[in-house]
Amino acid sequence: MKATDVVRKIMKTKGVKVAALADKLGLKRSNVVSERLSQSNISVAKLDEMLRLLGYKRMIMPDETPEEEGWYRAE
């Protein structure tokens, strides 16, 4: 799953619309968020900012660490 797919899944789970996330990001236009979510290679800074506003954070851990409920793996 791509990182942007993870953000979309979290948004869906939490019922957050693109316009609401754009507002939290201080962006005047929601299409900027849509553009970010359509990128195949989003910057780590932009990813972290969106995740933080959704109540999540990015973690780096060894591959053999078991995943827990509510975790998402981005590749």
C-alpha cells in the first residue's frame, strides 16, 4: 500500500473529507490535498504533516516487528 493510500484509508475511517483536511492544513483550496494524495512519491514532511493532523505518526521499525490492529504498512 502506498503512503497516500494509507492517508486516504485513515481519512475514510475517521470520516475526514479532503476539504476538512485542507482546512486543518491551512490551505485555501482542497484540490492541493487531492494533488498530494494523487502523488506516487509524496515527501516525508507532507506525509508527516497530514498524519499528525489525523492523529497518527510515522514509525520506522524492523521488518520482523509484528503489526498490531490499527497499524498500516506503507511501501
